[in-house]
Amino acid sequence: MSCTAETELGSVVSLWQYPVKSMMGEELSATEITERGLLGDRAYALVDSSDGKVATAKNPRKWPSLFDFRASLIEPPRAAAKVPSVRIALPDGTTVTSDQRDLNQILSKALSRDVTLHTTQGGAVTAEEYWPDMEGLDHRDKVTDFTLPEGTFFDCATVHLVTTATLDRLQELYPQGRFDVRRFRPNVVMQLTSGEKRFAENAWVGHTLTIGDEVS
């Protein structure tokens, strides 16, 4: 991976996709990156039947257990083809698929909210975000709505990259914490060639990153 045509920054060490928004996902050996991110990433989302808003971990008071669910596509996705069915592992170990007629009832019971599983469509949808009571934020201890990019279930950026250097640095700064890569839910995990432990991503703002010969 490089930041300019002349500078090689490091290499990709793992790839991840999250078929259902705000659930844990699956590690990949290969993937196709499109204009809307990794093919199959955030292909599904749960929608609250009471207000039509997309379920997201950004509002943990309303959706406290989404990270306890894990989703994986039953078959590899293909460009211009229907999204494959998804398999969801519930916190209690139960496994369900999107092909089941009682799927929504099972998920609603597990989440204690009436929800339905949807695939991405053409229109824009909204979700909610909780702002903690911290100085410097636009809001404090408040829940606000935000609109997802039209036709997607992404909050904003369609590809999330993190370096192992950042995870190592966070561990150094807070030794009692756990900085498992899965908690950050990145799509691309990169190891820096330099081996430095720093927040390298901050220096990339305003630059173009490339992966191989085709992705930038």
C-alpha cells in the first residue's frame, strides 16, 4: 500500500466485511472493492418497525447488543447479481438465515424490539446517533438523526482502514484496555513497513492511498 506513487507505507494483513450493519462480520481471504466499498459489505440492515430508522450501534442505549450478533454471507457476492443470503449468529448461539420466514420474529425477540431485515434500496434512510456528555461536541447527552448516503447502509465512508500501529499505540496508552481489531470493525488492516507505533493515519489526510494497481 502506498500514499503516493513514490512512498510504500506497508502491506495489507487482513480484510473484513460486515454484511449486516452494526453487527460483527467475517474475515476474508479476498474481496472486490467497488465505488460503494467492499462488495457485500453492509448489504443488509435492521430497520425499527416503529419509526423506520436503521438500527445502528451509534445509539447504544436503543441497540445495546448489536455487537453481540455476527453476520456472514452464505455465498460470495458477485457484481450485478442479487445479494446472497446472510447467516446471523445470535448472542445465545442460535443461527438463523435470511431465507427463514420467521427471521424477523426471531431477531425482534432477541433484540426486544420489532425489527425487519432489509437490503439496500434506492432511497435514503435515517439512523440515530447518541452524543455523550463531553465538552467540545456539537451536542451533549442527546440523540440526533442523520441520513445515510442514498442507496447504502454506510454512515459516511464506505471503506474503513486501520493500521496495526494504531492498535498497538492505543494498547500502550491504555494497557488495561482491550483493542481487538474486531471491535473497530475495519475493512482493511494494514501493517506499516516502518514498524513504528503511532497514529500514522493522521498524516494521510489530503493524500491518496492506493492498494495494488487498481484500488485508490
